[in-house]
Amino acid sequence: MRSIRVETSAATILLTEAPETKIKDRQTGEIATDAVSGEPLMTLGVVYIEDGESSLVKVTVPQSGVSEGLALGAPVALPGLVARPWESMFNGQQRHGIAFRAAAVTPAAFPAQVGA
């Protein structure tokens, strides 16, 4: 399926869950890796705030893209953020959603307040 670039310049993104190793198969404990590079993948949780609305989002990043100095509740940047729709069949049930992936997660600053 097609990836859709997510424009983040007008958003505030706050880290809500620290990066942790992404597991491909919970039964075997197999770690998820990038299909091209073979690098281990990490997942993290963020709250994405834009235009007065917020969403909790899980994002996947390569292990090498996780920066030092990340703090829960602090603003982060997600360069190269893309959304990819997905569908699958699980136990006879059709499932679907949107997977988010970024090239990295780095510390960021709170945006300047307009009129402050």
C-alpha cells in the first residue's frame, strides 16, 4: 500500500511512551527488523496535537534513529513521518488501521506561542 507523508511543522508532538523494542512474534519473542536494512525496530507512543485536537499514536523507528535525551512528556520531532494504511485477516476477522513510521525521534522544543 502507499505511504502518505505526514506534515508535522504545525503540530506539537509529546512523548508518552518510551521507545522499546518492537516484537514481530509474541509467541517466539522474535524482534521486528527493517525489511531492507535488517536493523532492529523500536516503537514509541506520542500524543500528536494540532489545531486544538489530539491523538495518541504509536510510531515505529529504526533503533539507530532513537536519540539520546528523550524525556516522557517532552516535545519530540519525528522526521520523515509517514502513515501507511494496512489490512489483515485475524481469526476470521477483517482488521485494518494506519501504521506510522519515522526515520528518527529526536528531542524538540515547544512551539512559540502566538501573541506571547
